[in-house]
Amino acid sequence: MFRPLELYIGLRYLRAKRRNQFISFISMTSMLGIVLGVTALITVLSVMNGFEKEVRERILGMASHITISGYNGPLQDWQTLDERVRKQEPRVIGAAPYISKEAMFNAGRAVTGALVRGILPELDPEVSDVWEHMLAGELADLRPGEFNIILGRGLARSLGVMPGDKVTMITPQASSTPAGILPRMKRFMVTGVFEVGMHEYDSALALIHIDDAAKLFRTRGGVTGLRLKLDDLYQAMPVRAQLAQALPSGYWVSDWTQRHANLFRAVKIEKTMMFLILSLIIAVAAFNIVSTLVMVVTDKQADIAILRTLGSTPASITLIFVIQGTVIGLVGVLLGAVGGISLALNIDNVVAWLEGALGMQFMPADVYYISTFPSELHWDDVSKIVAISFGLSVLATLYPAWRASRTQPAEALRYE
């Protein structure tokens, strides 16, 4: 049965006397180890959450939440499909058709391949954020019949072109001419450049008007598919399942989690492995608690024997040392949680100060697409870290406390 006596003695043993200051130093070291481990774990996971969010937003700035395409060729009546989808699923807040094909581009001596996407400039902002990342020009410059084109910054750099220059698009479709079968070619005027911060899009995506794409790729009035935007991107999977059941056969419905599954799975695995690796810091600190308590038990053999002769039970002795180790772990976990949360919420200011103090930039913008340290604190991660750290601290006290309870008074007092 728990009594205040055990709590008093357990806390009393935490205070240093002149003859056991070394033991208190080891206790402080154990506590600092837990503080550093919890702080590092919360901060690193928050930064990884921030990077994951940044990558997800940049990908979904160009890719749609849900895409509906045809099994057997282009969609011929996307307007009717749009109306049907909006009536079926109120969580759809935007929809836009698109035509997507691969092509080669030539400008001077430069030749490169890219993905060509035909869009409706007035509807595309409903499902895409590319208009927010225009370095030159705007989507309204894509007018039907004028064969204007907007390039990603990396693609424009590879071709060596700027707004106002012309590029030649070479499509896989062939045309029969008196000279034989030749690939179709068309000259386009570069009217804009965008940069979304993802190499996949900046270096390999070109935007043209959907009517120009229909003429060039001979889709006969059809489109490749319909892109949808939801009010909550995390509802993409259930919405996709509902639309797949509601729509007739002949439609293929996919969502962003399927198209980029490998990337986000890799990020999740990396986050899990980082959690396990940094948890070793806390485990080492927990082992230090074991060492501390073993030394305390050895130092307090006489005290334990006297308590036993006064009537203390083995359970009481066990509880005394469990309390001592638990307090060390609890204080370390709480201080680490406060430090980790504070650092995670202010990581941008801390990094800016370190860069200024060291005179260097950790992630140069000309090398990395994400040149800052984004941070997103998840309270479920914090609670998980605190629970695991505190659990390890409590477990570390059990063996030394059990050894203390096994102390025989006669043996301990023989040479006193």
C-alpha cells in the first residue's frame, strides 16, 4: 500500500550529500540525457512533418486531388460528367478538364522532352496553384488559336528560351505527306514561365490552351480527363471510392495518394526510422537511470537494512527506489517536452540565428528546392514521445528497486 513515507524517502535520496555527490551527478546526467533525447525527437519529427507538408502542397499545387479519365480513350462530354460529379459528391469544390500528352521541344540546338498539358485558363485555378507561382506572364495569356505556351523554369532554362521566344513542339503523332510519314510539328510562342519548387514539374511540364492541345493531338473534341479538387485533401480516398461506385463503367478514378504513393511511403518510412534511431538516445539515458539506482542501492545498504528492521516491507523498499527513478525520468521528460515544443515552434528563428552566427546557409536556395526548415508540430507525436520516454524511465527503475528489496538486514549491517 502506498504511503507518504516511501515518497518522502524516495525524494530525500535525490538530494545530494557531501559523500554521494558523484551519484547525484550521475542522476543529473541521466536527466539531461532524457531532456536532450525528448527535445531532439520532438524537433526532428516536427521538421520532418513540415517537409512532408511542404512537399505535399507543392505536389498538389500541380496535381489534382482526384482525376477521372476514360478507359477506352478521351472523355467526350466532360461538362456532363462535371455536373454529375458535383451532384454526387458535395465535397468537390473545383473541377477542370485537361489534355495530357508527351512531346519533344526544340529551340536552336537544344532538344528535350516534356509533358504537355492542355488546360482551360479560366477553370484551371480551381484545381491548381500554378497561377500563384508565375515568374512571368499569366494563365490568361493562353488564348485558343494563338498557340502560346507556358514553360516550367527548368524546362525554359534547358531550352534557353525566355518569354517572347519561340519553341517547336514535336508530337508522337505522325502526318502523311508527299515526302512520307513525318512527325507533327508546331511553333509556339513562350508567353510565361512558372516555378512551383518541384523538379518534376519545373523541368518537364509545359502548359498550352486545351483547344490548341485538342487540335494538335487530334482528340476529336475529347479530353484526357477531369481534375477535381476537394474541400479536404485527406478525404480523397473515400471520395474516390464513392465516385468509382457511382459512375458507370468506362471511367477510371484515381487520387493523389495512388499517384504519389511511393514518395509518401518513403517519407513515412524515413520518419519511422528516424523516430527509432533518436529513441536510442532516450534508451541510453534510461540505462543511466539503472546505473544511478544501482549505485544508490549499494550506497544505501545500511539505510535499507534499518528500514527493514523497523518493519518496512520489500514492497515499500521497492517503491522508494521506483519513486526516485521515476522522478528523474518525469522531470527529464517534462523539461524535454517543453524544450522540444519551444524549439519546434521557433525553428525558423533558431536556424536564422545559427546561419547568421556561423556565416553560412544550411540549405542554399540555388541547390535545394526547399531552402527553409518548415516545422509542423503534431500533438499526437508529442504525446507518443512523452509516453514512451516516461515508460522507459519507469521500466529502468524496476530491476534496481527489486534488488534493493532483496537486501538482507543481517548481511547489510554485519560490518557497520
